[in-house]
Amino acid sequence: MALSKELLDILACPKCKGDISLNGKEENLVCYNCKLVYEIREDIPIMLIDEAKPLK
């Protein structure tokens, strides 16, 4: 996982503008407010609401 702490500090959920965090395996970003999961592909966070998956 190559996402830097600085990048994580400035990223926000595109839906609610709230905080996001890495999941335990560091392969997805999670917004617990919206209960959405944003995938990380090839070290690039896909921050599109239409591509987000519901948090299980």
C-alpha cells in the first residue's frame, strides 16, 4: 500500500465530505458516516460515489 499519511489526511468522502480511513487490510478506504467503501486500484483511490460499495 503506497498511500501516504499526507494523502490520507486530505482525502474526504465525496458524498458527505467526512473523514475516511483505511480498512484493516489497507486495500479500501471506508467512510463510516455514509457506510461506503471506496476501492484502491493500483495505489489510486477511486473516490467516485457511483463506484463505492456499501459497507458490510
